[in-house]
Amino acid sequence: MTIQVSSTAKQAKSTITKNLLDAGTGAARIELYSDPRTAIDAHVTATLLATITLDDPCGTVDEDGLHLVASTTGQALVDGIVTWGRATDSDGHAVFSGTALQFDDVNVATAAFVIDKAQVYAGGFIVLAQATLSEGG
């Protein structure tokens, strides 16, 4: 049997996620990592390549989901290839994670985080092109 979730329930779930991201004393962040991807509640073993600070509040919710907004760029800490990201509140508590892909990747529709480039170099800047968390059902 297929479960169907009402648009009201989807928006409520997205609002809860937004509220979790906006918890804490400052702006939420997206931490961008190399492989291997770590389970959401596990200690991260991958290399942190860059952090993008989200606006405060972190975005908007509508019938399509939670749309994260970052008005500033992130700066790469080291050279590497971004493969996934983790959205955290300002205190560093993980809220969700997902694949990060470059905007022109053929699989970009499957990405949680769309970035301007996957290959980063220490000191270079990285832009969040899109981050939408859509609730299924």
C-alpha cells in the first residue's frame, strides 16, 4: 500500500525542520564534505571542505518544501571534491544531510544541496545555488 501525505502535513514537517535549523543563538549552516558520507547521528569521519552560513531565519516553507537561503558564500578550507552536506543549527547539531551536486550534474534533481562547483580549492569560494528539502508521500 502506498502512503499519501496531505500538503498540510508536508508543510508542517518542513516548518518543524526549519524551526530546528533556526534553533540556537545564530544562523544555521551547511557543512560540505568529501566522501565517505556519515550517518546523520554519527561522528563525521569525512573531511570538512567548506561551511556555508545560511540566512537567519534559514529560509522559507511552502507547498514544495523547505527552501534554504544563503546570501553569503562559503570558503573552502582544503582542496577536495564535495559529495554531501549536512545542515546544522548554529550550535552544530545535525538536522539533515544529503547529496551535494554541482548545478550542471546530470543527476542534480536528486541532490539535497546544489552548489556552483564540486571541486574546491583551499581559499576558494563556494556558492549554494539551491537547497530544497521536499517531504515525500
